[in-house]
Amino acid sequence: MYTPQDIDLTGRSTRQSSTTNAATAVMPPVQELTGRSTPSKRDEAEPRVQQLTGRSTPSKRDESEPQVQELTGRSTPSKCDESEPQVQQLTGRSTPSKSDEAEPRVQELTGRSTMSKRDEAEPPVEKLTGRTTMSKRGETKRTLYDAGQKVRVELRRIEHFRGDRGLVKQTSNNQKKPLAESIANESTEMLISDAQTTNTATSSSYVEEAKVCQSSSSSTVVTNDTISEEHLLQTFVLIWLKSNIDESDDIFRSYMTHLRYVVNNVNMFTDPMKCVKFLSQIKNDKVLMIVSDDQCELIIPEVHDMAQMDSIYLFSRSTTPCKQLANGWSKVKGVFTDIVLLCKSLKQNVDLFENDSVSISIVSADTTSKQNIDELDVSFMYTQLLKEILLEISYDEKSFKDFITYCRKLYAKDFKTLETIAMFEREYCPTKALWWYTYEGFLYRMLNKALRNLEINNLIKLGFFIRDLHQQLQFVYEKQFGHTQVESFTVYRGQSVCNADFEKILKTSNGLISFNNFLSTSEDEKVSLTFGKNGACKPGFVGILFEMTIDKSITSSPFALLDEYSYFQGTEKEILFSTHTVFRIKEIKPIEAVNLRWRVVLTLTQDNDPQLNAVTQCMRKETEGSTGWHRLGILLVKVGEYSKAEDVYKVLLNQTTLDELEKAHLNHQLGLTKRKQGNYEEALAYYEIAQTIREKILPENHLDLVSSYNHVGDVYEAMGNYPKALSHYEKAIEICEKTLPLNYAQLSSCNNNIGDLYNDMTEYLKALFYYKKALEMRQESLPPNHPDLATSNNNIGDVYTNIGEYTQALPYYKRVLEISRKTLPPNHPDFATFYNNIGLAYDSMGEYLQALSYYERALENSKHSLSEDHPNLVNFYSNIGLVYFNMGNFSKALQYCQNALELCKKSLPENHPILATSYNNIGMVYLKRGEYSEALSYYEKDLEISSKNLPPNHLDLGPTYNSLGHLYFNTGQYLKALSYFEQAFVICETGLPSNHPILAKCYSNIGNVYSSMGEYPKALSYFEKALEIREKSIPRNLPNLAASYSDIGLLYNRMNEYEKALLYYEQAVESAQRSLPEDHPELLMYKKNTEAIKNR
């Protein structure tokens, strides 16, 4: 087992006290729809650009979903939007109910919003969720856009209503299974599939088993290319690449012992390619790599520029050859022949990183009004809430035992750590929390990494220790400072911060700053200067000395001198603050010190600080719940951690003393998490259970039923079952109409949901009327950056896009993005929807490079925030493919469209409408490449699915008929082509305004058929109608305008009117040059036709 002397060998890594350096000194020993066959084939296959949900209108179900939008189709608040959370979540449709309390109060920019007071624990703010790509045809709204069938993400929301009653009835301990026990079991199963919940082995047996295991290669050496469970708890991953490994060799075993004092898990590789593969899988941790001399030349160029690679250490018998190899590689820290010196350098690097990795959150000084609170740094809100919740939760002995079992599974092959775990099990008690926090080992690093990265699973497991540590700090604070005469004193902390955080600090004088870990400081300024100076050496970082003035009478956050409570005896100058302590920034000034640039003067905030109180009260309202576990579920939904929220709700549902309404609420919340994960069938099952219970117990006009009807309707809509969706929405509307006016928010949500229905029915002017009505109400009653306003702006932008007024749509979409940046975490899945919709507007205006940029942002965001088979990714792959199609890059277009199709097949039913869109897009690319049989095959699959899902004259059938028209046109079957083009025209003429760009496309297609059939007067008539619409379009879509000029020029050429032909050809070239790349096939074709006329 560890002894104080053992620990002194490595010391503490980030403690800023006068003894730290001494303690660390010794190392252990040893991603066009018009095609004509004539020069201007631009109007060819109009891709089915899916609208990432067709419209963004908060849904009728906006109610009970969390307040953070989920990236999903349309965002349309629910008819019951009112009491929704205060932070929208971009999610398909959200429809929490007033009773779905456990949902955060922040709306999800999501389909429709309709939450009930009970589904609440969603804070009172709609979730920007709209659906992500679902229209009445399914998830992707298909329309005849010039660039193809793009997918617009619609923001639907679901609002939450707070209930008057608690979510879960409190019972005595002997009646109810402890939640801490259940959560811990659930989390353990989630992280380690083979984790056992019973502990039958003794502490010593675990250690002895580990010692035996260590004699085998699997315990100390990882020779495969997959990431182990254990490294997930570390800040660093240590890799050693060596040609030969002899684990029986005493020297090698000695080396491994030394290395494990620095980083527990040493990953050994002999195969460079497996090593590189392993490296590519690491996303969030930093890599320290040791390379033996015989591998240097091969591996360094391969791994040096990887983002996760922090440092490379060359270990060689001779320094000379390696020094030559090290030149020019900035991440190579040195050449070592002595393992002790190598480990010392490694340890210094690890210590520096852990000291500087304490995350900070910043709030500007004027954040006191409700309006400004909506602009809070979201990390500040969430971390403060998490601290409150963790300290509120009750833990028991089972929580402790489950934590021990979890750690033993995790460190099963590390006998040294197992000894520490065994000692922790034997000796730990709440009054020794400070001693164990300062003890060098697994606990300190596990806790700080979990707090730093918001690793929810580990925070739940460590909850008992966080509470104990906070409470002991509180006890010691009262003992040390409760009766002293000292009024204030100063402590210091040196660390480096990234340039972005430093810029925030510079702009936030007199604002608030929160350190999101337990915070180590020192009364010794020189010790802290050392940390600051070392950190400032890193590129992209600024060295800071925080000077903190502490008024001992301020009790907002406990702190204590660690002298007699620390493992490191004699650390009289170290003062530890509880996690998430908040300070006020008083002064920022440069200082004279090598590599240390700034001194930031802070003061500890008071409990009655007006700004902090205003912020705290607002945040608490967003996560109201009957217990800490309920509040945790709400918070997890709010920050987009849906699978983790699901785990919490499942545990709560398994409690034995729940009443029926509580069961309804928890089933509703589980439906919400499944809906946000794109699992519609499971979501529907949970929602229907909640609906059934509520229908049996509640009065027929109860607002909780509004939430249930809206959420069930939303899922049916997402699944393409529009009759059932409409039926449920009508039930929700009926209740709202009978109970209004209960409050202004509900009325605005009802108008929004009615707008969503008209939008799905393609009655766009009616939809616009209701959306604007909802927006006006919200502008009168909400602060400028309220998430519900983002939902309304998104919905209006969608309607303008649907009617072809893209310049009108763009400012609405940008307003959505502006609001959401102030209310959502930077990697929230809803941002993908926002980027997609802006990209769609640029795409429709012919600004393809701008469109591609936003589409790529949408895809990148989704890859980080959604599962790899989430249906929303289909939209982003499709839209990127269609932009490449419009830019003439058909290979890339086909690649992305095929990616979308494969994902569709994995995640959606076989007859889902989005599949039809994907088949159409691929057919369009094959058509453009002249591969007609392939194109026909895909178009027929599109028609088969579309015919099953849609009425005969539905607007979304237009792209299918148009595509088939292009195919037959290109194969010379003009009568068949004319028949399909005319069917498409009839549908579009009926459902769209007379000046819509898609009608120009229809006129152009029919004109091309007549031109090819030699009926020139008819052709000219249709071409002129198309040109008239395109010339009046504001702004002009230059590629389509060029196509019209080319069509007419070709026609006059066939009629032997060469002067007129040349005039139009030149106009085609001029328009195309202003919008297409120089090597674009259509621009080259226009130039070729112009030269041909000139040379006659």
C-alpha cells in the first residue's frame, strides 16, 4: 500500500503551495434541376433539396421539452407554448406539457412546442427544436429548388409549463429505494458493461490478483489499437512506441514502474500503424508519446501535427542520432537516455497541464436584468446549476460501495492504484475528504477531470465525495475564520489561459468569473508566479497571476487553510476553495515578470451580491424539480445530454412509490429523450403511456393533455403519419381554445402551432400570418434574446424560403443564430439546424460557396453532438452533395448523396419520405453524368415511395415528376418528358405564388421540350415566362438567369436569328461569370456557344 514516503516521490500536480515543487522533484527509482439537352441544361433535375425539416415552426408540442433546442426539422412552438422553458432547444418537435416538469425551462428550437405545466421541470423557455428535416412528407421537405432538393431544418419547439405539484412524491427511506444507489448502478452499467454491483472479493484479493496479472503482457502493455476504459479517467494518454518488448526483462519492468507514477495507463506499441490508428481515436485527451530511437524517423512525421499530440520524448541509448532527428519538430521535448530524467520531464508537463486546465466561466458586469440574464455565458449557468444539484442529492453507503466497485473494474490491471482504492475503502470517512483530495492518486485526477469536462457519469459516481469535500471545507472555514479578528487577506493563483478566455476577461472588468473546479491557491505569491510563468510559454496562451482578496466574513463559498487537514503536512500557505467559487473582477493590469503578462485582481463575491443573486434565481427556475435527481435530469436534457438524462429518468421510474401522475410524467420525459435521439418508435411508446394515464386521471381540458397530444402528434409527423399527427394537434388546439386566455404565452404558442399546420399544408400565406402574429405577441412580452423569439424568427424564415423570397428569409435565420449563441452551449446540436437554414438561403440565391460553408458547419456540428446514425445527418450530407452538384462537381455530389442514402437505410423505415428524396438526388447526379439507366432506377424508387406517402397533387411530388421529365428528355422521348413536366407544372402552379422561382423552372423545362420538338413559338413563350420571373427575382439567382438567357439564345440560333442568339448568349456568359467558377461546365458551354455564333 502507499505510504507517505511513496507519495512524496511524485507530489501533487496542481497544488499551488510552497511545498509543491519539492514534492514533485523526486521520481521513483528505476462532404440543376433543369437539364436540357440543349446547351443550357441547368434546369434539369431539380434536386430535392431536403428542407431540414421543412419548416421551422415551433411545434404544438413545444411545451415540455427542455429549454435547449434540438436540431430537428421545424421549430414551431406549440399551441401551448406558454410556459416553456427559458432556453430553446433546437429539436425536431418538442412538445412538453405543463406537467412535464422535469424538462428544463428552456425551449428547444424544435418542432412544435407545447409543454404542459407538469412536464416541466423544463424551464419556462421554448426549445428551438423544430423538426429537423421533416415535412409532411416525412422528415425532409421536398421542393423544386433550383439547386435541388435541399433540406431545411425547421425549428419546432415545445414549451414547458410548471406544475404546482412536485414531480416525485417524497417518502421515507424505508419505503423508497435510494436514488443514489439506483443511479450509481445505472451509470456503472452504462460505462462498464461487465461491471458488477456486488462486491464479494476482499480488498487484498483485488490487489493480489492485479499483481499476478501484472506478470502478463495484458496488464502493463496495451498492444492492440483500441482505447481502454481506464484512460477515459485520465487527462493524458501515455504511449510508448518500441520495436521490441520483453516484459520479463527487469529493466523494462523498472521503466514501466517509473512511468506509471506519472500516468497510470501506459500504452505500448511495436507496430507504428496500429499506434497511429490508436492515436486517431483519441478525441478529448492530450497524448504524451515516448519513441525509441529505431522508430523516430518513421513515426514523428506521421503523428507530430495531430491535434491531440502534446509532447514527444525520444528515448535512446545515444543522444546524437536522435538530436538530429528532433531538429525542426516543435513538439519534441528532448532526447533522454535516463528514465528518471524522462519521467521528471513528463511529470512537469502533466503538472503544468492540470494546473492550467481549471476551466473558467465569465459573466459581464451588467447582467442583472432578466434581459441580460438571457445573455449569460451558458457554461456559467450550467456549471453553477450542476454544483447546486450535486450538493442537494442524498447519498448513502451503497453509493460509496458502488464507486469502489467501479474503480476496481477500471483499474483492474494496476496494482498500485488498487492498493490506494483498498486503502480508500478501509479508511475513508467524510471528515477525511480534504486529506483524500490532497492525496496523490486516482481520486484527485478523476474528480478534477470530471468537473473540468462535465463528465456526468463520473460526477454522479463522485457525488458523495464532492458533497463531503464541500461540507468539510464549510466546517473548517467556520472553525478557522468564524472567530478570528482578521478581516481580509490575499491569496494568489498562477495559471495560463487561452487567448479567447483572456480576451473575455479583458472585456469583463467588474464582471463575474467562476473557477469550475476545487481551486487551489497560495498565500505565497512567488509559488504562484512560477505556475504562471511556465504556462505562458505555451503558444496561444497568456500567463496570468490571479490576485484574490478574501473577506473572511463572506460565506458565499467555503474555503480553508489546508495545514492540518492536507496529506501534505506543512502546506501552511495553501488555501482551497470549494468548486465553482465566484469572484468579481476588479482590476486587470500588465506586470513586469518574465513570460507572465497580466495581473488580474479578484474579490470574493458576497451571498447578497445583486448580480449573482439575479443570475442564480433565474437559473434555479429553469431546473425546478422535487429532488436533486429530477433537477439533474432536467439539466442533462437542457445541455443536450439525452442518453444520460434517459438513464436518470429510468432509475426514477423504477422507484416503487410513484403515483400514476408521476409515472406519466417520467414516461413523458423518457419519450422526450428518445425523440431527441431520433428514435421515434420508442419515443411514441413512452409518450402514449403518459397520454393514456393522463386521459384516465385528469379532467378533459387539463393542460397536461395538451402536452401529451402535441408530443404524440409530433412523433407521428416525424414518422410521416400525417393524419394521426393532425388528429392529435387538433385535440391540443381544442383544449387551448377552451381554456384561453389563461396567459399570453399560451396564446402566442397556439398561433405558432396553427402557423405550423398551414406551413405543412403548403398554405404559406396563412402560415406567415399566424407566425407573425405569434412573433408580435412574444416581442411585446419577452426580452429581446428570449429563445421563443428565435423559434418565431426561424419559422418566418422558413415560410419566406418556401415562397422563394430568400433575401427576406436570410435576416430571420441570422437572428435565430444570434439569439442562440447567447443561450446555448457552443456545440449544441441545434446550431447545425441554424447553419443549415442559412446555407439553404444562400444556396437558393445561387451563392454556392457561402452555402457550402454553412452546410459544412452544420455537418461538423452534428458529428460532434449527435450519434453517427442520427437521421438529421442525412440532411447535411444531401445539401452538401447538392451544392457540389450545382457547382458542377458531380463526383463529390454523388459521394455525399450516397452517404445520405446509406444513413437513411440505417436509421429510417424502408418507405420513409426522406428515402424518396435521397433516391431522387442520386438519380439527378447520374442523369447529369449521362448514366440514364442508373438514373431511371433511382427515380423509380423515388416515385414508388412518394406515391405511397402523398396525395396525387401534393407539392412534394413535383420533384419526382420533374426528374422523370428530365430523364426522358435526355433520352429523346419528348412526349413522355412533356407529360411529366406538365404534371409537375400543374402541381406547382396550384401550390405556389405566380412569381415563385420554381415556376420559372417549370416554364423553362416545358420550353426546352417544345424547342427540341421544333415548336419554336411555343418554346419561346415558355422561355419568356421563365425569364420574366427570374429577372424580377430579388436578388437575382444568376446561374438560373444565365440558364434562361442560354435557352432563348439556343432557340434563336435554331431559328437562324443569329444576332438575337448572340445577344442572349453573351448575357448568359455575363451572368454565369458573376456566379460560377471559371471551370464550371455550364459557363464553358455558354462561352463555346457564343464563340460558335461569332465564328459563323
